[in-house]
Amino acid sequence: MEPITSLENPKVKQAFRLQDRRDRDKTGLFLIEGYRELLRAVEGNHPLDHIFVCPELYLGSNEESLLARTKAKIYLVPEKVFRKLSYRDRPDGILAVAPQRHLGLKELPKTKNRFLLVAEAIEKPGNLGTLLRSSDAAGIDACILADKTTDLHNPNVVRASVGTLFTVPVIEATAEDTLAYLKQNKIKIVSATPHAELSYTDADLTGDIAIVVGTEQLGLSPLWMEQADIQVRIPMRGKADSLNVATAATLLLFEALRQRDSQ
């Protein structure tokens, strides 16, 4: 490990600037903070540029074995420097700088009975991270970000996903190109809307499907509502007329998983 003690060190200053989207876009780099997040990046063979560590802040005893699995340059920093780099209230002493990875529709896995989630224009990093976490838990083949508005490499996406950003293929595409791909490959489009008559538990969610969820405020655009093969709703019994997009997607994904496991 190479020690760095100054907040004015160029590596430290560069990493700090990566908390801002403009610098992430400019450099093509982003931050991976946290043991679980970095573990999943390593397990997912995501390349790393360099790593900052502060052993005084470690929460467990497995950090050294994780670091031994990487070939990245490791910098040992004091607590004051690490806290400057960290975007967490309770940092755990490990943070990596890594190149971004962007996948297109050509990289979509071609499996039997494809199980996809399409997230249209998700605005909040926390919701996007939670969508990825639920996608990983449900075992989907890929998540497609259609007309994305949130930076996939925002530190809060990485944190909310608990590293599942590196375990689920995340595809970026326009809504039009995504729709064309699904139609061409005969993948059934299931759109979620409070206005549908069919409950999501009564819909056939087996076979090749893409579950589509929309923006937090406006829901799905007319494009997806008009082109959907099936429209489904989640029954609501209270005063609220809709659920948080990540919550709604989780219910739909796990109903699909239940049906597919019972075949």
C-alpha cells in the first residue's frame, strides 16, 4: 500500500470531484464505496483503477482478503482524508475509483424465457439502485434503462443497489429502440398502470416478458401504454393511488418469479 496523507494530493482531489456528475461524465470514472459494493464489483469482474483504504474505519475483518483479490493500486489514507472522499455518514474505510461501463441492446443476454425489467426515465438515484437490487434478487436477465434521466454511476445508485449494479446487466437505450427490440424478438410487454383492469396476480407473467415501469411522478408514457401486450394494476385499498416505482416493480418481479418457479 502506498500512503497518502494530504487532502491536496491529486489522486484525492480527482476522486473527490467524482462525486459530481460533470466530472464523472468528463473522465468516464466513478466511485465504488463500501465493502459489499466493492466485493460485488470484484465478483462481477468490473475493472478497478485504484482503491483508497482506511483500516481504522473497517467494519469487519474481510477487507484485506478482498483487496488481495484485486490488481488495483491501493492507497492508504488517514481518517480525515477518507472522510473527505466518502459520501456516507458512516464510511467503512474502502473506496475505489473505477471506469464506467455502458451496455447497449446488442449486449442483452439471449436466454430462453427471457425475464427483463424496463425502467423508463427513472429520476431518483435511490429508486434506480433499489430497482437493481430487486432485479438481482428476482434473478432477471437484464434491466433496460429506457430514456434514462438518472446517472447510472451516481454514488447513491451504487449504494442503494448494494453493489448489484455489477451483478445485473444494465442496458441503456432509447424507449423507441427498446420497444422495437422487444417487438422484433417477440418479448411480451407488461405495462404497470393503476388504470388497468387486470390485477398483476391474474396476468400470465411466464415466457419471454419485459415488465415496464415508469417515472415516479407521471408513470409510463403513452408509448408504452399503447404498445403493451398486457396492462396490469396493483390493487390499492388506501388513499394512495400508486406505489413508489421501486416498490411496485418489486411486487411485479416477484409475482413473475413465483409464476415461473411454479411451472
